[in-house]
Amino acid sequence: MRDHLVAYFEAHHLLVESDALQLLLKVPQPLAVSRQLVERALSDHPFVTREMVEAVILSTDLGRSQAIRSAEMSSALLRTPRLAASLPFELLREGFSAVVPGQQPLAAYGSLFASRFEQLSKMLRGRPELSGLRPVSELGTAEGSAAVIGMIRDVRQTPEKHHLILTLEDDGGAVEVLVLKDSAPAQVPYLDDEVVGLRLAMPKERGRLPRVTHVLRPDVPSGRERKRTESPVRVIFLSDLHIGSRSFLADEWGRMTDFLHGKGPRPELAREIQHVVIAGDLVDGIGIYPNQERDLAIGDVFEQYEELGRRLRELPERLHVVVVPGNHDAVCPAEPQPALPREIRSALPENVHSLGNPSTFALHSVVIEAYHGRSFDDLIPAIPGASYARPTEVMKRMLAMRHLAPMYGGRTPLAPLARDGMVIDPGPDILVTGHAHTFGVDQYRGVLLLNASTWQAETEYQRMRNVSPVPARAAVVNLADLTLEALDFSGRESEVGGAAA
Ligand SMILES: [Fe+2]
Ligand SMILES: [Fe+2]
């Protein structure tokens, strides 16, 4: 934990003093408190002192709300006292936060983008590649080379030579810059509303555009030390159950629950599993796509959640289950989505921890970012070569942008919140998504990427949209070393096939 905290502050250009670190190591939620400290850090004061830690823990509303929140978590959400008392779970960030009261929608979107710019530009500021950084409004006076940080507002091509012209905006102005077609900065496509740092060659003649010579994305630091638990602790990752659909794969689900009860071929593996993470689309919902009622076995959404409760009770009671909603669940579809409402939570067993989508939490200090993945619907068409068959490629891009759903105005509705809850911070050890209904495992700069399959067979609607699901797979990750076993419950091959990554 000590090394992890030091690395976390370093990544945010902060040095933590040793007595501050000692205090942090004693608080119940060191990672959550550290995140608060990073958010309050002043750019001219690169140190984290013991007084600053105390201020966050003891004397602020934010500190108090964290403490209250964690108390609520262990008492209200986990009603099994034995489990709550010993649970190595720490909520770091739920994307969802309250709407600013009284704000008009347009002003609220202004706050959302300002918050995104502030959070992401902080990650880019201070990088050596961006020396000579200046606000967009002061770019006119620059000569030779300059650097700016901004949000991409528009990308267009010049008519003949197909160079790119980017419109870049910061909190004080906008500028157009040129990216030459075959240059290195043109290799990775620019997405609307992502935040980038650009090194520019300023034009010698009036009327010409600054030329981009280098592009920097916020990104996750490379070569990080991985967190480890002392002894093997395993997590099984699932997604997209779609309970209530006619296509729910009951036999395959039964094989998986048998495995967890130690009745499969790998009882020793099952025994080490302590946590289950489910990345959304818990039920099929109603009215999600045209003529969905034809595909439903349970036509009432509350009954779908009651059935979900029954299915989750088929898992061993000793397991701690974390769920986030997806676009089929009965919460507001705008992202970040809140956790399931109380009426629905009461249908679920007591060992279920219901969080918003997305959420960042730590299990045994291993940081997990769980996001359902609705933004694949916008990012896949926007990134040449991206596909639902390989969602982990898109997840790499999310980490590079440090944002789960940057594109506004597409298929992913974004909630007009004062704080952009789709920013990825802190950088996780594991990023898990669903929604694509495929199974993918990959690595990016030391982060384990998982797309966690589905328990729904192909539906008519998916056939129409050319989506080929890879159902009934599960990833079991050992938190001791982040090694992974990919399990196949589809019954097509061996009951439980293994693979290490
Ligand atoms: Fe789904
Ligand atoms: Fe989905």
C-alpha cells in the first residue's frame, strides 16, 4: 500500500511527506483520502503534508461525507455483519454525483465540460514534452515552439490534401491547428471532446495555422508496480446477465454456479474465489429496443429483478458480489448512472454491493474500474479498425484518454452533472467492461483489461446489428499477481478451460 500511495502521488506530480504517509496508512480508506488530496492540490505546492491529510479526514465536508459514505456502505449495503466487518473493500469513486440545483441544462453541460477539462488538464500539466505551456488565448504571441492543452471541439479534413484541422478549446479561447496527414501526430485519430496536450510549431507567416509536432494524451503511467495480496484471493468477473430475456443461458449459468460451489473440475480454484464483479445489464429491462417484448420471458421489470435476486442466491453465500447497472437496467440511462434504487436492491441478496456505473473501488487494495461500456457504441464507429469483437482495443484508448465516454451527442447519453464522473482517476489495476457481449482479455501499461462476456445467447436484434456474442465465459483473476484464468461454461469445449494471461 505504501508504494502504491507514493506512486499515485508521483503520478499527480506530488511528493508525500513521511508523516503524512504514516497517517494515510492508518485511515480506513487511504486511497479515497489520497484522491481527495490530489483534487485539492495547488499547482504551486507540490507537497502533501500531515496537516493536509488531517484536513481531509477530520475537518471538511468532503472528509465527513467519505466517512459517512463508508459507514453506510458497510452497514446498509452489506447486511451480513460478518462479511461487512472483514471486507477488504474501499469505494474510491462513483461516477454519479448530484445534479447542481437550479442550473439550466446548458449551463450544467458547461460545468461538466469545465470539470472534465480541469481534471484531465491537471494530468497533463508539468509534462516535459509540454514545456512553455500557455493558454490558448496567449498563443498569438508565441514564436518558434509552444504547447497548449485543450479539448477537441472539431476535426475536419482539408479538401485536397486531407490534412487535419483541429479546433482546440480551453477555458479561455479556441484555436485551429494543423496536423499534416502523414506526420506522427496524425497516427492516432482525434475524438470529439477528448483532452489532449499539443506541442506546436508556430507559423512564421501571418494567416497560417500552428502545426502540431507532438501529441500527448493524459494516459496511465507505464511500468507501474502491481499491487499484490499476500496469499491468493480470486475475483470472478461476469457481465450482461440479461435476466428476463428468453435468451438467458440458464444451463450455462448453472454450470458456472456449480463450479463456484466446488462441484466442477477445478474445486481448488473455486475455493479461492472471494468476490464477484458484474459489469451491468443485470436484467434485460423493458422498452430498451424496438419490439423487445418478443424477446422477453419476464415482461415486468420488478419481476426481472426478483429473478435476478434468485439467480444471485444460487451463488455461494460466502461470496461478496459487486454490481453496477448497464443500459438495460432500471436506472436513468444517462451516464454516469446511479446505483440501483432501494426498492430494487431489496430484491437482491444481502451479500450484494450495488454501485453506480462507472465505479472505482479497491478489493484488497487492487484498484478496479467497472464500467458497463455503453460508449463502445460511439467509440467503435469513430476509431478506424475498432470492433465489438475486440473491445479491449477501445479500452486501451479509454485509458490513454483517461476517460470512459468522451463523445457528447452520440448514442451514449451523458448526464449534465457538475463533476465529470467519467474521468478515469485513479488509474486502475483492472478495467472491466461488458456491453459488447464478447470475451476479451488484454494488458495496457500494466492494467489488466477485461470484457466480461454475457449470459445471453444471440437475440434477433443483435443478429440485425451484426453482433456475434461470445457467451458464458468468465475471467477469474488472482489478486496476488493479477494472473488470470479464462473459464468457458458454454459446454462447447471442456467444461472449464484454462488460460493464463
Ligand atoms: Fe448487454
Ligand atoms: Fe449493454
